[in-house]
Amino acid sequence: MRGTARIRGRGALLLVAAGWMVSAPGSSHAQEKTAQQVDSQGAGGPQAASQKSDTQVGTGPSAPGKHKAALPEKTHRFWDKENDWLFAGVGASRTLDYFSTLNMRRRGRQEIFLTNEAVDNHAAFAAIEASATVVSIGAAYLFHRYGHHKLERWTSIVHMGLTATGSVRNYCLKTAHFAQAPGPP
Ligand SMILES: [Zn+2]
């Protein structure tokens, strides 16, 4: 009982947070609405007219994606500020992985997820890292497309976390010393 209540509370909190994130860029939209309300109430008085023109001036240059704001209120643009940052983070973590893996290889360690040949061909390895970023963004887009906006964000967050952890692990691995070749004692 208490558990579900807590989960529900957290869900509500997330909803509030999501609502805040959605409403931040859409505040001009809300303003427009109130202007319309005032317009219908005041039967087009001078005050309402000035307020209306005010919002038109306000929304004109600042929102290039304004046409898409006609979507239902809970959705957001896919390339919103949060996703921009998340995808940049995924790309950065992938770059870190690229360099940390090469660093590890230089120190004589074996790559465990890919073949050594793929990693040692730097152009191919860079392409693999880039495509991992693209696949991650594609997965986030699919989640976004089907309305799973929380999963959409988590795709990037989890990807970033795992990749960064792997990179740190790469750097932390001890340099292999070939002098101590394994053999019977
Ligand atoms: Zn979304």
C-alpha cells in the first residue's frame, strides 16, 4: 500500500516536472489562449486587441518551430533543448569510449566487445562509435514517436551512463606487461 502510494507520488512529481518542461517553451502558447479568452469576453475591446497584437509580436521571431505547437499539449518537439543536451552527451560519451579504447589497445589490452581488427582500423571504429550514437538517437525517436517520452530520455541517459562507465573502466585497466607471459610456474 505505502509502496504504491510512494510510486504514485513519484509519478506525480515526474508529471509535474514534465509539465514544467513542456510548459517552459510553450508559455507563449498559454498566453495566446488567455488573449483569446479575453477577446471573447470583452467582445474585442481595445485592451484585448492590444494584448492580442502583443502576443503575436512576442511569438513571431522567438519561435521558429511555432507551426508544430499545434500538436497536443503534452508532446514536445523531438529536437528540444533536453534532447539536444542528451544526444550531445551520448556523442561525447562515445567519443570518450573511442579514445579510451584506443588508449587501452595501445597499452596491449584486448577489446572484448569488438574484434581487435575492427578497433585497430581507426576509421571503421570511429564509424562504429558514430553509428552507435545514431542508433541511440533513432531509438529515442521511436520512443518519442509512440509517446514514450520518459523512455525516450532514459535511452540517452542509460546509454551515456554505460558508455562513460566503460570508458572509465578502459582507462583504469592496468597496462598489460608482456614480460609476464602466462605459463606454467
Ligand atoms: Zn518525446
